Amino acid sequence: MFIKVILTIIFLVVMVGVGLYSRKQASSVDGFVLGGRAVGPWLTAFAYGTSYFSAVVFVGYAGQFGWRYGLSSAWIGIGNAVIGSLLAWIILGRRTKKMTQHIESRTMPDFFGTRFCDQGLRVTASVIAFVFLIPYTAGVYSGISRLFEMGFGIPYEYCVVIMSILTAVYVILGGYKATAMNDFIQGIIMLFGIVAVIIAVLNAQGGLATAVDKLAQIPSDADPAVNGGFASWFGPDPWGLLGVVILTSLGTMGLPQMVGKFYSITDESAIRRGTIISTIFAFIVAGGCYFLGGFGRLYEPVIAANGKIAFDSIVPAMLVTLPNILIALVVLLVLSASMSTLASLVLTSSSTMTLDLIYRDKKSLPGEVEEGSIDDIVAEKVERRKVVVMRVLIVFFIVISLMIALNPPTFIAQLMGISWGALAGAFLAPFMLGLYSKRITTASVWACFIWGVGLTVTNMLLGNPINPINCGAIAMVGGFPVVLLVSLFTKKLPAADVDRMFDCYK
């Protein structure tokens, strides 16, 4: 216990120290939200990866999908690396950086409002982002607190409150730059931690070959007479596995807290280096998490009060027998992953509410002449006021998420499925297509917002007749035909305006 407490205290002191170190750079809106658009490839790549993988993945997804699909759940991690990291950086990195800087966009809702010349889109996107980031944040709190409960014996409720306070402190102090610097430190811990934990768990089972043999002896849930499905290449349910791969991999391209990383990176050469770094990070961390979760059936599951398996307890059950030093490392691993994700989520939510709802500045398109401007002193005061409002909203957002986390309505994986399905279902297709095509119309963006949020909310209100994971995947993929078809039959934007926005790619 002494080792665990000392390592955790050192970790938390460093996090707060980075916040204090970065506070001078967080006095302006660009500095607080985007790090001055001058964050290098290593910090950006690690910020992307650590925001991607949190306790939701390590505790919720690795446990639940490892139990359902066995070793084939490792494909989810591979999909996260290839689609969610490599392709995301290749498809979105350069074009997002160039266009958002060209049209002076600071948030994803701001992009929709300016790119499609409709401030109603900006407001609606802001509300969608704020509402649906809350269940994701609650899921992260829940996952990290269960690991703390296992590692320290501290009641779940206390863990949730402590984590929320600590996250708020360093984000409020240092903004995005503090978050990115802490993400780098946390990412290093995650890389070493996941490798060490996998080796320890496999050794406890007699080695890799023995562990796989044990897994192969477990009968299928669908047919108890059939063994080996959980040790096979594609598992007992390949189609269900595909839905999870789509949700967790493709979804990153439509999430505001993920896409925002491309806004802040320095230049194109940094994007190329960041692509490689981010992909390697995802292979090790995501691949390792799901590979580890694939051995979950070798451990006795915890049965919840409703008689069902408590999926969120599977990974903690795998780790509880490890030596104290490794449990300390696991706690730091999950703490690192989760605090970075929490920081990204609360910063995204507060900046979106402040810049896209409370202070909606009238913007000119690139090449247009502004009719008037305020003097520098007034402008500086307004900037400072915006930063103060964002800091207040960080506290507000954390409190709401905390209330949900203290009484979570469902498993972590379902919380994330609802959040990712609505957000990426609404935003992915219009954002990606809006970067590449001049033909996308304002009406098609509205249609996709209705499609993504409508499908997810309707499914939830009907008691989830479609599994939230699969519903989220359908919402994301279905957004592309919705945008393309509606764009064929609705009014195009003025060609001159669109041409000025696309000048940045020449």
C-alpha cells in the first residue's frame, strides 16, 4: 500500500505541477483551447492516443468484449490503430489543420457554422457535443474508480470525487498545453504499463501457449458442445465484433475532442511524424488492452445483483492477484489514460459552450473585409472573460458528469456506445465530406444531425432493441449516404464563398 500511495501522490503532484507551469500560456482563448496552434508532433500524437484510450477501454471495453469474443477482441485494437489512428491522421490531419486555421475555427461546432454559413448549425452542434460528452465522461469516471477501489480499497464514491477534483485543477490552471504535456507523461506510463501487465497476467496462467490452450477448452455460450471459439481468429460472433471495430475505430473521426487535436498541431511535417507516432502508440496500447481482455474467461466473473455478469469487474478481477508493485503500475496506467481523456472531454465541452453558445462572435469568411473592429484593450478584456467562463463551465461539466457517475445507469461500454453513436453519427460524415467536397449543402448537415442523434436517442428510449454498440456503428456509417443524398437535392452554397474557404488547399 505504501508503494501504491507514494507512486500515485508523485504522479498527481507532477500533473498539477504541469498545470501551474502552463498557466501563463492559458491566458488567451487560443492559448487555453488550442495551445496557440503550436503543439509539436510528439505531444499531439500522445494527446490523441491518450484521449482515445481511457478506463472505458481498459476496464469496460476490454472486459466486456474480451469476455464475448475471446482473443479475437484483439482485432478491435488493430482496428483502432489502423482506422482510428493511421487513417484518421491521413484523411483528416492536414485538411483539418489548414481549413480550420484558414477560416479561424476553434471548435468543431464553429467549423460547421462557418463552413456551411449557418450559425444555427454552430449552436445545435454545440448542444449535441455538450449533452453527449457527459455520458462518456461518466463512463470514464466509473472505470477509473473501479480500479482505484480494487487497488486501494477506497469506496467507489470517494474515488470518483477525488478524480474529478484533480482533473479540474490541472485543466483549469493550464488549459490545452497543460493537458498535452500531461498526456505525454501519461502516455509513457501507459506504454510501459500495458506491456508489463500483459506479461504478468500470462505468466500467472503458465505462459502464452498454456493460457491459449485453457481458453480453447471453454465452451461457446451459443452451443456448450462446441469448444475453441474464444481462442479462434474471429471469435464466436464475427459480425458483432465488426460492429465494435466500426464504432471504436471510425468514431474517432467524428468526435470533437479527437478532431480538435489537429487544430493545434504546428505544421504539415509535424502531422506526418504525428501519424507514425500515434499509430504505433495505438497498436501497443489498444492492441494490448483488448488482447489482455481476451483472457478474461480464465477468471471467475463477478455476478451483479440482477444475476448478470458485471463486465466492468472482469479486468479488476484479472489484476487483483498481481504483485503490489504491478497493481500500483496498473492504477497509474488507468489513472493516466483516464485523466487525459477526462481533461480532453471537459476542455472540449467548456470551450464549445463558451465560444459557440455564450460568445458567438460574428465572423467573416476568408477574403471578406470586416465592417468594424474593437480596440485592442477591449478585445483583450473579452478574451480574458471568455477564458474565465470556460474555467467555470469546466467545473459545471465535471459536476454533472460526477452525478451520473455516482449512479451510472448502465455498463461503461453502453455509456460510451450512446455517446459515440450520437456524436460521430451526427458529426463524422458532414465534417469529413465538408473538408473534401464543395458540393455538401447546409441542409445535408442538418439531416445528418437529425439522423445521428435521432437514431441513437430513439433506440435508447425504446429500451435498446438494437445493441447500443451496433446502433452507434449504424449511425456513423449511415451518415455518409444521408449527407450525399440530401446534398444532391438541396440548395448549394454560393460558389464564391466555398471557393474562398477551399483556397487554403492550393
